[in-house]
Amino acid sequence: MNVKSRHHLRADAIDEITDSVAETLGVEIDADTFEKVEFEDSDWEVVLVDGEPAVLYVEDEPFLTVKGANEYPPERNVVTVDAGAISFVSDGADVMRPGIVEADDSIEAGDLVAIAEENHGKVLAIGRARVEGSAMLGDEGKVVDSIHHVGDELYEFAV
């Protein structure tokens, strides 16, 4: 991913990001610099927080990247998967009901979610919920569409 442009964000844009992330995930981002990055060869819209790609825009909605969610662990909108789902989710697979051990009840269909593994709580992917959190546990069916995951081009991006 080649950087096309990089610029510091204004205070109102920073407030929009921090307020949205706080409301959605229950996370306070405390940082000195926020820079928006545009790429030549990708549609990702990313904000570097203190130099790290920590915020991703998904359809104009700011949300933490995998690295951002591991730096600022979310308290809400988290879907937790078992050990058997780790390799699939880490490879970008959508999340299926049988792999889920817990889902935040406040999740609504269409919400962005952080997908974490159960043993250490590390976030493996970011996705969009297909169903509400209370309907995520079960025996079959796809419930979260993967958007960004460990090992993808955004995760591997370094400034």
C-alpha cells in the first residue's frame, strides 16, 4: 500500500473520531497526533493515531482497526470466538455461529464489531454484524461479515 497523501486532522475531525469510538466501543483514545492517510492503491481510509494505523473508516463510520482495538481494547460491540475459529477469522473468513462463545447483547444488525479470541482477548478482526448480539450464539449460520483482519494489507501496513 503506497501512501498518496498524509495530513493532520483538525480538532473537530478528531473530536468526531474520539466521540464515535467512545460511544460505540466504550474506549477513550488519548493521543497526541491524528493523521489521515490516503493510499494510491487502496480504498481504505485510515487515521494514524500517534503514528499507528488505529482508526479505519467503514462507510464514513470511524471504528478501530485490529491494531487499534488491541491498543485500546473495546468494552462494547465485541464478539468472542473460540480457539477453533481463530485460524479462520485470522484468514479473513466471516464469523459463523458455532465459533462464537459470547457476543455483546447491545449489538444490533448492521453494527461494526470487534472479533476477539476467548483465551487472551486479542482482537483478530473487524466486521459487520448480520444479526443482533443476542442471536449470535447457535449451531449454524453466518452472523458477522469480515471487513479487516490480522494479516491483511491494512494490518501489515507500517508507516
